[in-house]
Amino acid sequence: MKQSTAVKLTIISIVSAMILLISALVIFITDLNTYGSIQRIPLIQLQQVLALLLGFLIALAAMVAAMIADTSSYFVQPKPLLLEEPEVRSDAPLTFEQRLAYELTFCDDHSTDISLVIAYIEDNASGLREKLRQYFQAAAFIYPYGTDRVAVILPFYGFNDTKKELAACFSTLFGSGDSPVISSCCGGMTSRNGRDVDAGQYIYEAEVSLERAMQEQDACVMCFQADPSAYRRALQS
């Protein structure tokens, strides 16, 4: 796996800081042995040591900045705290289409994102549904979708968050070694991304993404990444 730019900068900063610190100590100890005391060391020699120490501090600051940049890429946006109770309970007996329509409206009213995933498994859709339920727990609404597919509604999940979660989830499902948990599985994903999209359009986008994933040999999950500006222009034309 390729290291990210932030990781490379962190390693470079650590190495640079160590080199600068060791150089400063070596020069200072050498001068101290040469001149006998710190008062006898020429000012220009002390300035050289101080310059190396300053470089050491700058390298430490660069290392901290690179580490922060690296960890921020894995940050998952927390779910917003809501001051009012939803009109429809999470355990209300709604169909997939009804639940999707309600959650789309709810997330739109609260200016937050929502994602939809339609997954296909070759043999055991109910088994996949249970695995997804265990992975996402109460964060998702999971429904059977046809005979061999599963629909997953993820309120408050944006495009990047869902993409990362799906990668981790499918990696868990496939397992490792010669006995993966799931043998053949594909997924199609879409997110609202600031658009006013109805349930039908949302389902269509996820289905198109799934069909593409099923056609690609090297792609397990395909994502429909909408362009909100282009979407609004299309509505206005």
C-alpha cells in the first residue's frame, strides 16, 4: 500500500529532527571539550548550535502538522445532535421506499447528508443482510431488495464517509485466507451531496452504480458521485 503524503512528510520530519538534534549535540560537546567551558566557546560556534536547535524545533513542528493532516483524513463526521424527536420512529414498520423517502426529507430538513447502498450477493442475501446489520448496527436501515440484493440506508453519512465504511465493511465480509466470509459480493452507492433528490432517483443512481460494479472485474463497490452544481443547472434548464 502506498504511503500517503502526510505519512511521508511525518517520516521526513522525524529523520530531519533527529539529524539536527544529534548534529547540535555533537558540535556542542566537541566545542566544550576543545575550549574547556561554555564561556570560552566562540559566539559563532554557539550560533551554529542554536541554528541547528532551531531547525530541530521547526522539524518537530512540521512533524506535528503532518501527523494532524494524516489523522484528519480518517475523521468521520459525527452525527448531528437533534433537538426534536423524529416524526417517524426508527423501528416504525415502513417499507424500504417509505423509509428512504422519509429519511431523505428528514436529512434535507436538517441540512445533512444521507447515502444509499444496494448490494448484491450471489448465494445468500439474508446472510449478507445480517452481516451488514452487525457491521452498521443501529446506524443503518437495512432491507431485502429483490431476491438477491440488500438495500442499506445510511442517514447522516456523506459520500466520503460511506465510501470508507463500505471499504472496511466489504474487507471484513471477504475475510482473509482461503475461506472468506462472503465469496462474491458487489455494491452500488450514492449520496445526496446537497441535492434535492427524490427516492426514485436515489434508487436509480444506486442501481446504476451496482450494475457497473457487477460488470467490473476489479471493482467490488462502485460509487455514484454527483455534481451538485451540474445537477442544479440541469434542473433549471
